[in-house]
Amino acid sequence: MTPPELVRLRESIDNIDAALIYLLAERFKCTQSVGELKARLGLPPADPGREAQQIARLRALAEGAKLDPEFAEKFLAFVIREVIHHHERIASGGPGEPRRA
């Protein structure tokens, strides 16, 4: 028998996980548009200055939220790598993100 408090906590975790997935999906919709705009304007897929600003900003947010800033930076670095990869595909004429059925 699972204790009711554990069930409640797990349900909250499941809800948060679902929200994270939907937020990431929305973020990638926006970055898809950014990649298409960059390709039209002939801009490079990566923007190291913007990336450094975002990392610093999210590290500060993580500290304020009592989240390990190293973890936040690793997470953002992973997301940025995926975005750059999508932008590279768009710039080369391929799809920015794999389409799901």
C-alpha cells in the first residue's frame, strides 16, 4: 500500500512533468520561427552572445529559485544545442524539427 502523501506528491510531480513538456513544446515552436527568420535573413544558426546572456540570466533565476545553477546551465545548454541543430537544418533547407504524426 502506497502512503497517501506519497501518492499526492507523485501526482504533483506528474503534473509538473506534463507542464514542462508543454512549455518545451511552446519554446521549440518559437525557436522554429526564429530559425526560419534567421535563414531568411542569412544570419548564423548560433548566437554565442545571446546564449551567454541567457545562461547568465537563467543561472541567476536558478539561484533565486533555490535550484542548482550548474544544473540549470546544463539543462539550458542541452536545449540550446538542440535549437542550434534545428536552426542548422533549417539553414540547409531541411526541416527545423522532426514532424510527429
